[in-house]
Amino acid sequence: MQKLTLYEDVFDALDTGKTTTIRKGRISISLGELLLQSTALKREETVLVKMVYFCLLKDVMQDDIINDGFDDHDDMSEKMKRFYPDITLETEVTVVRFIRLNL
């Protein structure tokens, strides 16, 4: 099964409505089941990937920005520097939309 890792605070955001993850670069994620794993506490949850698209960070759809916990493009760009220090609005990203299976 395909897998992605989330930092603990990001994993916690699943409980408050997170349904999108944005990753730097072009990564291969297929529609269907995806195992999300936390980094430290060894938690995991299987979600269902509904949509994947590639674009520049500046072109991420507003709904996905909000669903990933950001306010707008500038907020997203700034906060993503925590994970990717060299990211800019001109960086290509992979946007993964999913739904939780275990509600």
C-alpha cells in the first residue's frame, strides 16, 4: 500500500478536518487507499485518495489551501518552509485530496 508520513501536529489535524496534503515536487500517488503514518508516535490511518494534481504552489486551489490548514497562498508558502526551507510560490507541488475512512 502507498504511504505518506505526517508530523505529529499535522497528523492531529486529521481530527479537525484536514483532507488535503501538499508535497514539494512531483510525487507518485495513485487514487485509492493511502496509509498516513505519524513520525514519532507510530500512529497510522488509512484514507482514500480522491484526487491528485500537480501545479506550482501559487496555483494550488483555495479549497485545498484551507483543507490543508492554511489561510491563503502566502500563509501556505510561509508555513511550508518548516518542511521545505527552499520552497517558493514558483515551486512545483503535488496536491493530494483524500477522505477519511474511519470516522
